[in-house]
Amino acid sequence: MPFSRRQFLKTALAAPAIVGCSRQAAREVRIEEIRSEYEDFLYRTPIKFAGTAVDRVTLLNVHCVVRNRRGRTAKGFGSMPLGNIWAYPAPQMGYEGTLRAMKLLAGRIEQITRDWREYGHPVDINVALEPAYLAAAAEISAGERLPVPIPKLAVLVVASPFDAAVHDAYGKLHGVSSYHTYGPEFMRYDLAHYLNQEFRGEYLEQYVTREPKPRMPLYHLVGALDPLTDADIKQRINDGLPETLPEWIRYSGLTHLKIKLNGDDLNWDVERVLAVDRITAQTQAERGIKEWYYSADFNERCPNVGYLIEFLRRIKERAPEGFERIQYIEQPTKRDLRADRQNVMHEAAKLRPVVIDESLTDFEMLLLAREMGYTGVALKACKGQSQALLNAAAAQKYKMFLCVQDLTCPGASLIHSAGLAAHVPGVAAIEANARQYVPAANKGWEERFPGVFDVRDGYVNTALLNKPGLSAV
């Protein structure tokens, strides 16, 4: 059933109102035009997500025009991989089935966003529209009789380039980086309006920096299917890029490695980390490097927290130095925290920070995760610039560990993700693995952003991410 204008207005009116007249009102914008398009790319080598090998990506690109009350306009752009295997796990629907559903939702979100005629700050526009986006997803799920309804995480991913395009246009309209527009001179509401009363009198600008960190270490992905040594290669790609772990370490000067694990085979997971540590230690010794780090990503496949604790115990026993190099553990168990309340992370988090990723779909889930013993938060641009900023503020307020991860983001989506990492205090490194798996989607971007897409010294050049808007185009 189509989402009628009456239903849309009813939903919008239930959202926080954007009314009144003030100095902030003079800087508010409304959306004049919005359109989307897709780009498809094949991976140079597959990546494994939650037991599924993925060899392709669809990018959702969004162009928008915003107008202020005086009639001035500016264009904005946002882009994000749809990442349906990660955002919409539904094996019974298949890859094409979930991708089709997300594309249907993208069309509906485009229309809903185009129909919104109120003025506001980008964060307020996103907050006002999210209920309508969720309602549209529910209607598509029912109307198409989808065996697995579109989950909220998938809604956030589809909506994220629309949100990014508005933030980008807003910054460009004012001639500044979007990260200069999160204080009271631009925003009519403090953080208590979006979060809770603990944030009364505080604004987003207190939790982001106006200027980016000039450089940040690169987190490189060691996928579960990736060859570690020459012996693991069945047939070389021979495309000029590295193919083994030592080759990548030397090529990019790596000091941060994210290790993908299975979560359903404890012996394999332990041996994989030990092998990565052994090979890395040898390669770093040859380079004269004495300090490097790991993160471990189970993609929520651990059956219970006991699995994680035993995993950490074995690593510490067999490779104590390797254990000390683990910076954090990423979403070890199921994403539905309400249905998995018994898997609390208090004991595991005493060993290493445990961060939520797939579970983090709003502030309420951050609070629940914190109650369940999670000590860290993984921010992602693919969940929306607005939500990422709000969760970054909450995580800092509650003194939680912070990291920013990408969704194999190429091109503009990497600039967006890297910009988020470079402007959030406490984030230590930037994850960027499209250069490994889908470098074809980065064509033309390497020259425009030297040191971002082609890293040779272990660091991403984030000093460039200070242009008007979100810095991509």
C-alpha cells in the first residue's frame, strides 16, 4: 500500500517540531530538489560477511539542492554502499531479494524527503523524517509480503546518503565544513532534545572538532577468505595490488589490522588470530616496527559470551603479546539485544573493550548495550551523519570506547566515513577496506585526495577533509 501524503504528514507531525523564529531560523534550509542513482561494481576478491561471501556492491548516490529563507541555494551529494548482506540478513530472500527491497525503500525515501517542505537544520530534518522512513519500510515489507521485514538497520543504511547530501549542501550553503555547523548559532535545540536531560545545555559542537585530525592510522581488514601467505593463494590476481598479508603490510605501512573471524568455530578463530599475529610479528620485525594493533570482528556469530571469553583466554595463554595488541572486540553476539539479554558483556569487557555495531540503531540501543556491559561504540556513516553524531556525543558523555568503521566504502562514502572519524575525539584510526576489495570504485578519487585512497605510510591523510560541506565534492 503506498504511503499517502496524509499518513506522511501525520507521522511528521508526531516528530519533533521545527517551528518558531530565531537567529537559527535564518540559517535553516528546506529541500528543494532530491534525486538518486545507482552504481554497481564487482569486487577484485570476495569478502566474507557473517558466513556469506560477497563479490559485488551497489552504491546509492544522492544529489540534493537546499534553499534558505532568503532564497539562496546550494547543492549537496551523498553516497553509500547498500551493504544488504550486512544490513539485511535474510538468507531465504537471497542477495537479489534483499537488494531489491532496499532499492524499493530508496525510491520511497526519495519521495518522502522530496515532499518534506519544512525548514530546519539537517539533524532536525533527519529526526523528523526517520519515523516516515520506518513506516515506509513496514509498508513495503507488508505490501511485498517479504518473508523477512526490512530491519531498522537497513532503513538507516538506505537513508544515510540522503542525510549526508543534506548535511553536505547545508555546509556548502554557509561556506564552511559541515562540522562548523553543530553549535547553537546554527542549531535551535540542545542535545537534551534528541537524547535525554543529562545533555541539557550541551550541543553537538562540544563532541566534534571543527577541524579534522591531520592524519590517522589506517585499519586494514584481514578477511576470513584472505590469503595470509603465498601458500594460501590458489591463483594470483596479478593486478598490481598486494595479495598476502606481508605484501599489504609492506605496501601500505600497516600498523592496525582488523581480523574477521567466524564465531562458530573456536579452534579456527584462535588459530587464525595466532597465524595473523605470527606473520605480522615477523613482517614488522623486518620493517623495524615494534608497535601495532588488532581488532577482532565476529560479526555477531558467537553463540554466547562464554565463547568470547574462552577465545580471549586461549589467545592470552598462547600469545600474550598478541593478546595485548587487541584494541577491541566488535559485536560478538546477536544484534537483537532485547532478545539476547542473557549475553551480557561485563566479564568480557574487563579483558578488552567490547563494542556494539549491528545493534546500534538509536540512542535507546546504546543505553541498553551499556546496561548489558558493552563498553564501546562503533560509529558508522552508513547509519547516517545525524545519528552518528548523536551517538558519538552520547558515547563520549558516558566515557565509552569509540571507533569508526566503514562498510567497504569507496569514493565519496569513504570521504564521509573518514571525515567522521577525523572529527570525533577519541577515535584512534580509520577503517578503509574498499582499496582492498573494490578499488575500481575509487578510480579518479586517488588523485583528488592523495593519501586517502592509496595509503603507503600507514596513515590516512585527513588534513584534506576540511572543505565546505562533507568535503567529498
